[in-house]
Amino acid sequence: MSHFPFPKIFFVVVLLLLTWVSYGQVQRGAYRTMLKTLLSHSVPEMSIQEAARDSAGVVFLDARESREFEVSHIAGAIPVGYDHFDVSLLPALDKDRPVVVYCSVGYRSEKITEKLLAAGFKNVSNLYGGIFEWVNQGYPVVNQTGATQEVHAYSRSWGVWLRKGKKVYR
């Protein structure tokens, strides 16, 4: 009886596909590995490319604190913060409308996304890689005066993940 290595081949193909899909979401291997362990992956995740492509039809919620939002944010984003986030303080949003939540790397926004899902939002996702990956992949950010290269890098230890843009720590 011949032994066909189908399970091994299938496993390798699946592994290659997962690697390819992950690569499309976050371009740097070390950043991808950090996110894989930092996040619990408990909520739907949206890639940077998907969010950029669908940006006209999505509501972006920024889960960073106000000092971070003021430095820069994704155009049209609504600041909701993290430390004192309360679903009841959100502007009236249709719970069926696509919502993408982001922060610096995705940890805080993952927690806010969990709260939104628990509150009945049906089409909400965490932006995988956060605003750091958004900027790393060349997508624009704005502040109150218009387009900017500045990005609040949260702290020097987290700022290592921001490869493009001008890091700000104020």
C-alpha cells in the first residue's frame, strides 16, 4: 500500500497561505510576530489594505488618547479614547454600519472592539497593526491643519514599530 503524504502537503499549503495572508496585513515579520502574541484575536480584524480601500464607507474610531489623536489620525476618525471609553458617550452610530477601531498597534482598539460587539454593534473590526502599520504602508494621516507626517509613537519602546512618518512623543 502506497503512503500518500496528503496531510503533510495540505499542512504546508495551509501554512504558506496563512503566511501570505499575514504578510498582506502587516509587512514586517518582527512586527507581525509581536502582534500575533500581543493581541488575543478575539474580534474581527481588518487589514490596512481593506480599510484603506473601504475608507469611504467606514466609520473610523480612534481608541488612542486625545494627545495622540491631536498629533495625527486617519482622516474623518472619531476620537473615543481608551482609558475612559464608554459606549453610551459615542455619537449616534448605526449599529449595522461598518466600524473600524484603531489605536497605535491594535491592543487598545481590540479591547474597545470587544465592548462595541458586546453593546450590539454588528459590523465592527479592529484595524490590524493600528495607525503604525497604516503609516508604515504609506497611507496618509491628518491633524487639525491637514496632512502631516507626524505620528504619536506612544513611547520610545513602542515607537520602534513605526518605521515611516515623524515620531512624536509629546
